[in-house]
Amino acid sequence: MSPDPLRRFWLFTVLVLAALRPSHEVLADTTDADGLYRQHCMACHGAERLGGTGPALLPQNLSRLRRESAIEVIAGGRALTQMPAFAGQLSDSEIAGLADFIYRPPTETPTWGMEDIRKSQIIHHPPGSLGDKPVFEADLQNLFVVVELGDHHATILDGDSFEAIHRFETRYALHGGPKFSSDGRYVFFASRDGWISKFDLYKLKVVAEVRAGINTRNAAVSFNDKYVAVGNYLPHNLVILSARDLTPIAVLPMENAQGKSSRVSAVYTAPPRESFIVALKDIAEIREIPYGNIEAGKPVAMKTLEMSDYLDDFFFNQEYSVVMGASRPAGSGKSSEGASAVVIELDTGRKLADLAIPGMPHLGSGISWEYQGKPVMATPNLNSPAVSVIDMESWKVIKVLETEGPGFFMRSHSQTPYVWTDVFFGPNKDKVHIFDKSTLKLVKTLTPEPGKTAAHVEFTKDGKYALLSIWDVDGAVIVYDAATLREIKRLPMSKPSGKYNVYNKTHYEAGTSH
């Protein structure tokens, strides 16, 4: 199974489709399921099913997915992720045999504990050994880190000249946006197969690496620059590393009081709270870990907020006092009319509001700004051609902006009057809509490269230029004048999945995701 490895949405959509039950008369062909797996699936899911560009295919990772849904996706593919359909290559019995195979427990339960993490650590340059003077001249706060998943590289881009400063090979299939130290000198990358890499932007060198899990969702860096928290799908845990050299400090199993374990959907750093916030996939809880509770060799205390439902996609207000959470339903690929978000007060765990947002909101890509004297947030919807605009005082949807298809990313900046949103899914994936933040009206629709997906806008630190990606192996980063919306420059790149500006990310600019 060779899915497009660039879809950030891969881990929750792979093998997830409406439960259209196949005929029970189809018998599984188990005679060579192992051989079929190695021929069609191993390249993306790993020789031992431990994951790679695709998720781990083990019973532990499939607990919320019915076998019938897995059969449907193997046979018919998954449009939103471009997972191929195998109905034309494999017989019904072979597909059923593959489904049985991925639900079969491995001979030994895969583990990746503290000792494994320690043994994997690689220190390329000890802390302090490289000095502090940058090896190039540029505004260090206006650098961009561009992740090129087409050939697994990253480019460091000068945000003033829009010239590449350095390009280097990364670990295979990075997942989630890179995270920065508070001063912007270091950037931390997480790969799908658990590797965390620390890169020195001043010296343009990888300084340390460690494998923190088998199947990793993302990482977060504490605002005090002491810790890196890594959220894993496999094992079901959160790993705390030293931000200094990635030495492991703690491995925290994610279990509830009844002993049920959960995958970690995401981990966030909350600077005003001086804590990490953990989203769980399989337990209806939110976890918070104050930085001050972390100390090597000692138990790490966590605060638990019990929820009425699973919440695995978050958006925070700027003060990090409130979180909006949504659940991405497992086993359903349909547009969910009942999809909703809840608003939770983090200090008390009290639910402030329910929000009905049809179309499955992508809260992790939500942004905020001031509209008519009130703070609002806006979120694209993954299964609906609409952007939902929400009043953050009344917590009501005040406007639905129609688009030409479901979107994935939204971006803006405090110094621009516009908000940009892509049309990531569907036939109009080559379009980008630009709305006026003061009127909520459509200003312009761009088609940067007909037929190719246009997505993920990021601004320079002053908001004067917007950089957009063409998601293709023969892709590009396109620079636009953010005021006139004219194209300024086009930089060829290999499927640039995202661009991350040092200033915007380290100052938690409201127009970018945190």
C-alpha cells in the first residue's frame, strides 16, 4: 500500500471509511497473507507492521476500527489521502485475508521503552561545541524552514531575499510541523517512525537525534527550552526528552484509571500555563503536565480532565485558558452532520459551550483575529466546502464562508487584512480563497498552478508577503505580495508540505497554528 506520504491527515484517515459491510460469503484467503503484505504493504507500513510513512497496522492501533471498514478501504482506497484501491489487483478473498492479517497480534508485542530510546540517541555535536555565531548573514527571526516531503529534505529560506540558504536531508516522512526553541535558534523535527532531530539554524547542522517511539504523531517544545514532549501512537505513551541533547527523561504511559491505554493524538506547549497539553485518541480525557513536574528519575504528575467524548483535535485561545476540541469519528468517512466541537475551560475542566459544525472542523489549523470588536476564530472543514467563523465570547458560529471544496489549512497575520484558505480536497484542489477579515467577504480566488494542489500559506514576520506551497514532487513555493496579491517569485521545490517562519512560530502569531 503506497499512500501519498505527504498528507498530514494520514494517520486518522488510513483504513477509516464508512462501515459498508461486505458480503459475509467472502472467505479470507489466509494462505499467503504474509506474502501479500510484504508485496503491497511493507514499503509504507514496515516489515513488522510497526509503521513508516503509513501507520502501524497492529491490533493495538486498530482498536476503534471494525474489520469490515478495513476491508472497504483496502478494496476501494481512500480519496482524501490518495490511498490506492486494490480491488483491481487483489481478489475479494485476498483483501479479506489482508484485513485478517493486520488484526492478527504479532508473535511478540512491539515495545519501545526507555532503554531502547537511550540506545538510539545520537549526539552529532555536543551542546556548546559549535559556538554561537551564525555561519550566514540574514535576519534570523525571518527565516523559513520549508519541509520538502517529495524527496525528504528541508530548505532554510531567507524571508527577505527569498533565496535558499541551505538544503539538507531529513529523516524519512516528517510528520507535523517542526517546533522551535524560544529564541529561534534550534528547530526540532519529528518523523512518522519516531525519530526526533534537533537542528541548529545558526550552524546549519543536525546536532542530536533520538528515536522516541515506533509511530509518532508530533512533538512540542517547552517555552522554557528545557523539554521536548513526543506524542506516540505506538507505544501508547508520551516521551519527555531533554531539549539540550534529546536525552530521554521520562516515558509516560497514557492510561486511564481503568487501565485502558490510548494513542496520543497531539501534544502542545502552552506558554502562559508553563505546561504541556496532551490530546488523546482513545480515552475521553485531556492531560496537562506542568513543566515544573518534570524531573529526571522522578514520577511526573499529570492533571486529568475527564471529557464526555473523545477530543483529538485542539484549538487554543491566545491566553491558553480555553481549548476548543473536536473528535474525528473513527470508522466513518462520511460528512458528519452531527460533527461538533466543545469549548473547555482548562483550569476547571468545565464545558463552556457545544458547537455544531457540520463537515468535521480542522481545529488544529484554526486561526483567530478581531472582528467587529470581538475575538473570533475560523476553521476549515475537512468534509464540507465551508469555513466556520466563531465568536469566541458567545461561542456561536456567526458566519459560514462558502468555498469550492473542503479545506485543510488557514493562515493570516496581524498585519494583513486577509485570511487565506485552501481547497485541499476534491476537484478544486488547485484553488486558494482569500477573504477580507473585516467584512468576511471573498476578495479573490487564486489558481497558482492549474491541476496541482495549492496549500499551506505562511507569512513573513512583518506580514508583507505570503508564501504558498504547490504540493507536488515538481512543486514550488510561491511568494505573493500580501497587499496586492501579485505573485513575486516562484521557487521550485519537491512537494513543500509546509513553511514555518521563525518569528511567527516563536511569538505565537494569531494568524498561524500553534
